[in-house]
Amino acid sequence: MASLKQVTSQASINQLRFEEKLDEAKHAVCRLPSESYYEELLSVIHRPGWTSGAERIYFAAMIDLIVVYTENLMDLHQQLMAASRAVQTN
């Protein structure tokens, strides 16, 4: 049977791992492109002869995926916060 000290030590280790993971997630989100990235894309796609029909289809699909992934990422953040807040502490 685990002693209180072992349980507390394991909890501290888990908290440190969670802190590292949260920091990793925060930095990953911070690396997402800023508004200037999208402004540059807007200027690029308006250049004459920018792309063919097939490339337009591919580009539109990529943008659709970015929107879906971003919306899913926002939902995951909200669910994580809700679940974290729902945990009862003693």
C-alpha cells in the first residue's frame, strides 16, 4: 500500500508534468501565425495569374481545414477548462 508521502510525491510529479504540458501547449498556440500572415496571403492571392483552377480548389480545402482545426482547438480549450473547474478538491 502506498504511503501518504508516496502519493503526495506522485501527485507533485504529475503536477510538474501537467505544468510542462500546459507550457508546451501555450507555446505551440503562440507560434500560430499572426494577422499579418493572413494579410500577406490576401495580397498574394490577388496577384494576376496567381493560380490555376486546381490550385484554387486545393487552397480552398486547406483554408477550410485551418478553420475546422482552429474551431476544434478552441472547443478543446473550453472543454479542458470546464473539466478542470469541475474537479472537486478536498
